[in-house]
Amino acid sequence: MLERGNKFIEKWMAFVTPLCMLVGISFPDVAAQGLPYVTMVFAFITFTGALKSEFKDVLRVFHDPKPLLCMLVMIHVVIPAVACGAGHLFFGSDPYAITGMVLEFSVPTAVVGLMWVTIYNGNNPLSLSLVVVDTILSPFLIPVTLRVLVGSQVEIDATMMMRQLIFMVALPAIAAMVLNQVTHGAVKNTWPKKLALFSKFALMFVVTSNSSKVAPYVWHMNLERVAIGAAILVLATGSYALGWGVARVLHQDKETTISMIYGTGMRNISAGAVIAGACFPGAVMYPVMIGTLFQQVLAAFYGKVLVSKLE
């Protein structure tokens, strides 16, 4: 029953997250009641996503670390720099829009990306390793990225941001891998299937709750916010394409190319929303959350169009 429900939600994931965002925007007073619990719920999502990982999976990928290192550079250097440049070019008078755009493309790769990699038969060990390594490094990489690119424009509480990320991202991921280690993989073989559906519901809860903070900006939509949404769409589309292009340049096989497409294209937007809500003014939340409307749809699009060409 749980597995059937999980597969049903996975099938419609491209529509589930935008629908949750719509609910949060339509009923912000109700959705906002969940905000105090978002950090704890997100820690559960990270823990569940990391249950399929073991330390040996990460070590195995480091025998040929080039694809992993390239993805980390794209995720935390190239794409945030492009987002920052686009923000200054089109929204130079709005530091909060620029900060939101940079934050949107500085957060770690999405755990849900593993689902798409599995669907299209990508390189699962590589994708698992990227999620684990990027998740553990993100408490240190995100504050540095934001400080370098937008630190002079918006006040950044790096200490608070790092605390949030360690609690909801790094510690749960390490705890999951330690459990797999001490149980010799027994947890890996049983818990993910039992918790997967609850993890999807938790993701829906986080998206719905965080969307309540975006409601004022959506209800008072203007041309600049429409332009910000369009910019996020273009940047997100380009992120998937960049992963594909770099994989081609490196002459990677089909499985690794698929992992690089989703590794660079999908971002942990919910983590970005939690950071934005905790560490920045509300205006920073809008560019982050608007990506929720596009990410799963783009993942499905690239799966149907681009991945099919790799056959």
C-alpha cells in the first residue's frame, strides 16, 4: 500500500509540487501554521533521502572523481555566478531579487533527483555520491558563495545559516549513512521503502508551508516579478543543458550523462526556501520558491526529450 502510494506520487511529481505551492499561496494563513516545524520536517526528508547511501558508495566514486568534481563546480561556482550576473543585468536595483536568484542556484542538488536518475537508468552511485557530498558540504559552501557574490548588498547571518544547514541537511545525511554502516546495510534495504511515502508528504508540507511567505508577492504581482520568474525558468533550463553539455565534452557514457543532467539541473529548493525564510527578508523568498513551479516539469521534459536521444 505504501509503495503503491509512493509510486503514484512519483508519477505525478511534476504537478504535485506546483499544486502544493498554489495551496500555500491561496491559503497563506493556514499554511503558515506549519512554518515552525519546517526545519525539523526537512531534516526528516534529508535523512530519508540519504538512507540509500553508504560511505563506501562515496569512496567508490572517488576512483574517477572527474564527473563529481565537475558537477560540484557547476553547482556552486558556475551557475551561481551566471545567476548573479543575470540578476545584476536585469534587476540591478533590487538586491533582494539578486540574492534570491543566487540562493536559488547555490543550494545543493535535490534528493528527489535520485528518483529521476532511477527512472531513466542513470549512474546511481554517482548521483548518490553527489547528493551525499554536496549535502554535507553545503553548510560551508552556501554561506561562502552568498558572501562572495552578494555579501556587500544584503546582510547575511552566515552563522545562523550554517547552523540551519548543519541541522537540517548535514547531520541527517551523516546519521543515515552511519545507520547503514552499523547495520551492515540492513537499514538501506528496508527503511527507504517504508519511509518513502512519508518523505513525499513531508516535502509537500514544506513546500506548502513555505509558499505562505510568497503569497503577498504573488497576490501583488508586477512586471518585475514576472521577469524574475522568467529569469529563473531560463536559468533552470540552462542548468540541465549545462550538465548535458559538460558530460558530452568529457565523453561520458549514457548513465553518467543522465546523472550529470539531473545533478546540475535539480536543486534542493525547499532547503533554499527554509534558508531564505530564516536568514533573509521575505522578498528573497520569491525568486527561490518560484523555481518550484518549473523544476519537476523541466525534469520530466528533459527525461522525455533529451534522455531519449542518448539511446
